[in-house]
Amino acid sequence: MIIFPAIDIKGGKCVRLLKGDFNKITQYKKSPIDQANEFLNLGFNNIHLVDLDGALAENPVNEAIIEEISKINKIKIQIGGGIRSLDHIKKLLDFGGGTGEQTVYLTNWGAHITHVEMNNLAISIAKKVFKKHGSNINKHKFINSSIFDFETNKKFDIVHSRGVFSHTYYKEKAFNKLASYLKPGGYLIFGDPNKIGGFQNMLQRFIVYSLGKSRNHMEEICETLFHDDITRSVKSRAVRTRRSIIFDRWIIEQQDDPSIEEVLTWFQKNNLRFYSSHPKFIFPYLSNSMYSRKPFDIRLHKKYSILSEALYMIKNTEDHEDYDYYLKSLNKIYIKQKKLSDNLSSISPDSKISIPSSIKMVSDYKNAIKNIDLAKPITTRLNTFLKEVEGLFKILQTKDLIKVKKYLDKTEILFKGYVGVRHIDYIGYKIK
């Protein structure tokens, strides 16, 4: 259990209401900031702040005091009073906002968007999208600028960019700039294709650029070799035409995707704590209590993301199929583990346990785990995939499109199904 001592603020002072009655107020000598420091000295790192003036006004009033308390080192705060929508707490900057579909829904929760996009036509479309599907159209700013030319003195509660930086020539510089506009305590939402998960995508690009003689010819090659991949994408929830998919994936000239290790390094350099991602890449070994003296920091273990990325590289089936395939060896120990744990469950003073039987169960469990090989299904598929990649490189030397197609028609993993995990989204928290 975590205890959150509360500080009620009215008129800039620490107060206490009797049973919530504003006519029965006790005022204390200590300022809210002094009281927060006292709670910290007593060992309380979490504090609940109530803006009573804000509750009456239905709008935040004591923001300056609350902001000062939030700057106290090691203190985490909850805030109540006067907050009626995201409008009070969420100013969002969107880099490379395109036609607005990524953030328009947040306007209906009260967010104010600063939409930065270098394509003027995309901005015109974004304004129509916001007007039709969003709220408070006059509260948003649409700025026609490149990421690198954009400048402002403002800081934002949320900064956002998805599927943009890998198409620039300075992806880390773009990330650093986005992070520089984030308030302490704010959140960064960033998404881009993954270098290893997008390995097959890069192979497709290599084929297109190796065999294509013109833009039109490149489009024909894509339809010839990657027809099923394009069709699957067209049928997904993201509404896109076949031509837009072809250009976005394979014909666009600049594509330099970051690895998980690179992104976590950027997080570290910009004082961002990793919060979550989709898909997840942290192994299920993490089990320490939230009170652990040494909380796990993925930024210090970046290289171990390679196993997840290896699985991303060969991803071509649904999750439930992968789950059954990779973990089927666990079925061999399920019964033995359950029997051993059931034997010692619900222990009480009256329990009677057979020691010889328990020893036998332990022995059976030990024998069962000898058959566990979690790596074998992964290495088997990786070997198949790598042999197919090797064969592709050899056949590409012929520069013969028909031979390449015949070869790809016979592959088991390469360019089949999902063709890898192309995109990863990350959320980071700006440390105060």
C-alpha cells in the first residue's frame, strides 16, 4: 500500500475543510511548498494536491504553487481540483503531422495541437480533418515548416511524432529536437520502423532499386513481387491505396530506421524514462516489487532487445500461432510443475505432506525440464529464413525478374504473411 498525504490549497495557503464545508476552514501557517518539503523529509515521496479554489471555479487557480511543488526533487504528485478536461493539462506538439489523422481524436478530449508539417497540401487536408472530426478548431495551430526549421519558446505536455524521422537524413537530431520541447513530467510518443524488424522491408527496397529502371517500372516490380503484402496492408484498418503503400515503403528515397538500442540511447541522452512500447520487447523476467531498491532500467540493458528484434525480423504469422509454436516445449513440464506446486499449496498447521511423494515430484520435475528447449524453435526458423535470404542474394545477381519471382514463390518465411514487424511505438516520460 502507498500512502499519499494530502495538501489542500486555498488562496495560496495550506487549509483543511471540515467535512468538505468551505464555510469551516482551518488555515495553517506553513506554505504548501514548506509542507511538501516536510512530507518529503518524513519519507513520503508521493503527495496529493487539491486546488480548492480551482474546484470552486471549475478551472485551475493555484497552478504556480503546484508547479513549484512539482519541481521539488524526488516528489511525485497527484493533482485534483478544477481540472475538467485535457484542455487544462495537455498541450501537444506533433512533428510531421501529415494530414492530421494521428492526433485529431485527442482534440475531442480537450487537447490543443500544434501541428508542424512541411507539406502545404497535407496541412490543408489536416485542417479539414480537424474541422470535420475534431473539436475547438480555433485552438489549434497549423505550421508549415520542416522539423529542423521549426522554433518556439513553448514547452508541451506531450510531444508526438510517428513514422517521420526515419525519412529524414538526421533522425537522432530530429528526435532530440522533439524531446527538447517536452515539459518535465510530460510524455513523448514516438514511433518509427524498426531496423531489424524492417529487415525484410529493406530487402524489398534493395530488389526494387536493383531491378527497377524507372518509377513506373519500380511500381510494376512491387506489384509483381509483393502483391500479397500490398493486398494485406490495403485490407488493414489503416486506409491506404496500393500506390501510397508502394511509395511509402519501397520507392521513397530516404529510409533509415532506428533499432531499439538506438531509440533507448536517445531516451537516455534526453533524460527520458522508458514507459512502454508496442510491441513489447522486455522479457517476462521482470518480477521485483515496486518497492525494490534497484528498479529495473531497460536503458541500461539495451542490447538484450536483439532477441525480440530477431523475432520481429521473421514475423509472418498471427500472435497466437507464434505463441503455440515457440512455447510448445513448455507443455512437457506443465503437469509436473502444477503437481509439485499443488502439493505444497494451502499449507496450514494441520497440513500433512508425504516427504517421499514430494521428493518423487521434485525428481519428475527435474527430468521434465531436461526436455525444455525454448531456443530451438527460434533458431530453426531463423536458419530457414537466413538460407532464404542467402538464396535471394544469389538469384538477384542474375538481374532476372522472372527468376526472382519464381524463387520468392517457393520461400517459407521470406516475404510471407506480415513480412516482419515494421513499426514500433514508444512512450517516454521526461524526468523532472
